[in-house]
Amino acid sequence: MRLTISLDADLYEYVKSLAKSEGLSMSQTINRLVRRVAEVPSYPPLQVPTAASPWEGFKARPGVIIHRDEAQRMEAEEDEARLAALGWTKK
């Protein structure tokens, strides 16, 4: 299908450079870029816990929320790293 579009100058230069470096036409390059974006799954927005729901997660630093499952995974990784440093291996 044929379509005429206008790109901002910086995007035009980016696509042109990318096309040249990959040995593709600009149309092929734009198709690949659009496909990459279309294939990225969309996730629902993060729910920021409130003071009324402290078990949903905790703030690691301003603006960063780590939920319970993630904190448990991180703790398990730290434990494994400490044991490995002591010469213990997981069987």
C-alpha cells in the first residue's frame, strides 16, 4: 500500500541513516520500525499503593515501586549470591 507521510527532519535523518546502515530502502526501514512498535505488548498502568494498602508494595526510592513478589525474588537472588560467595551451591 502506498502512503505519503511527512517526517520531522531529525526522524528523516535517523530513518535515512538506519536504512543506509542496514542496506534497506526507507520504506522497508519504516515498516520494520512500525512493526517493532506494534509487536510491543501494552501493559496496564502501574497501580501506586496508597497508605491504606501497604501490602501492595513499598517505595524503594521516590517514584519507584517494588511489589512483594519482586522484593521476594530480589531477596532470593541476594541470598543465592551470598551463599555462592561462601562456596555453597544449589543442588
